Amino acid sequence: MMLTIIDLTLLFFLVVIAIAVVRIKDLFAATMLLGIYSLLSASIFVTLDAVDVAFTEASVGAGISTILALSTLSLTARIEKGHPGPTWIPILVCAVTGLTLIYATFDMPWFGDPDAPIHQHVAPHYLEASAEEIDIPNVVTSVLASYRGFDTFGETVVVFTALVAVLLLLGGRKGEDNESNQNKDEGGAS
Amino acid sequence: MIDEIIGLYNYWVVIFLMMTGFYVVIASTNLVKKIIGLNIFQTSVFILYITMGKVADGTAPILEEGITSYSNPLPHVLILTAIVVGVATTAVGLALVVRIKEAYDTIEEDEIHDQDDSL
């Protein structure tokens, strides 16, 4: 019961922060709120027994994302230029989509239900057999590195591709600057 | 009734957060703000998955003697992958924003359209 109350309270905080992010014009403040949002969701993951996810979210989601967003802000603009009031078509689209999804939740298994379909498929095998088959006490690690190793390999490929893309986008910049500077220098000399 | 509310509350909050992020993505004209909205959306999906993996009275899926009920480890694995991939895509998006700022000298979508006469 205690956990449920903590869970409900933390989720309520998340809602408040999300609304604040929508309304605030200062992008620096919005980025900071997003960091708090990530940290709060990490606490929610702890209450929902996902400790590995919690510390990944706290370090990668709250840490690295915030740093990336702040460095982007330092290269661009800090204040969002205002647009007049809420725009009705997006609100309508979001409301309709949201209501459809809420309608769909009535078919979902209830929170914490041990008989939910998700707990009947491969998960029992992981929990029962991984101690013998993989011999690592943390089941999440066994699944991540062994049973679903190809997934993790795919993830590594995605991260590598993203790194290459960022380097291509931002790495070439200095070269161009140098070239244009050189051109200017040459132009000035001639 | 109260049981139903507690049983589905997590999903409803997740849907609200998801739609908030979606609203920021489609209604905001600032490109950095759009990416912030995308992050809100993304984190709400993570909470959806982890909520489904929770078993009442279960504990974290780390094998220990004397414990019989564990939460489902599979969503945790999927979301670990998703968090890292999410940060990678955020990095690419923000790098694109930096380049757009250099090319157009603005990160407001409507001003970019004005410069291009594309809308």
C-alpha cells in the first residue's frame, strides 16, 4: 500500500513537471525541468522494481541528455520566441488520441496483476533457468547479454551510427570554417 | 471502483504524459523545445513498459534465496536498450538543430519556412 502511495505521488509530480515544460518559454529552465523529470522517473522505476533501468535513466537520461541539450542551447538561442496562445488543432489531435488510448486501457491487465499475459511467456523461463544456464544472479544482465544478445548488438550498432552521424554533422563544420577563412585570407591577399 | 482507478492509474498518467510530449512536438515552433517534447514522450513510454512488468509483492529480478516472486525482467531489458538508443537519437537531433542554426540563423520553425518560402 505504501508503495502504491509513493508511486501515485511521484506520477503526479511528473504530470506537474510536464505541464510546466509545456508552458515555460525559457529553454534553459525547460532543460533543467526535463532533468528533474528524468530523475523522478528513475525513482518511479525503483518503486516498480526496475533497478537497472533506474540507474541507466538517472545517469544517461538525466545526465547525458541534459548536458547535450545545454551544449546545444549554448550554441543556439536560450529563449523560445512566443507563439500566440495554445493552438487548437494540436490540442484536438492530442485529446482525441489520448481518449482513444484511455479507452484501450480498459482492456489492459491491472497494475501488478501476476496473471497478466506478459508474465506467462518467456519471462518464467528466464527467472527459473537463468541461474543454471547463465549463472549470473541478475536476471536482467543474463537476458541483456545472453538470451537477447543480438538486441544489444543492434543497440550498439545504433549508437555507433548515431555517433558517426553527429561527427559528420558537427565535425565537418570546423573544416568549412577554416576553408572559408582561408578563402577570405586568399581573397584579402589577392 | 477505487480498485479500478488504482489498477489503471499508471496507464492514464502515462497517456497524459505521452500526449503532453506529443503536443509539444506538434505545436511548438522551437526545434529544441520539440526535442524536449520528444524526450517527455519517450520517458512516458518507458514508464508504460516498466508498469506492465511489475508484479504485486514481487521484487527486483536479482536471484536471491528465499524469494519466490520477482517482477518481469524482460521489459527492463527492452527499456535499457531503448534509453541508450533514445539518447543517441536525441544527440543526432540536437546536432541537426545546431547545423540549422548555422544555416538559417534561427531555430524557430516558422522563420525557417519564411526564409525558404516553403509554407
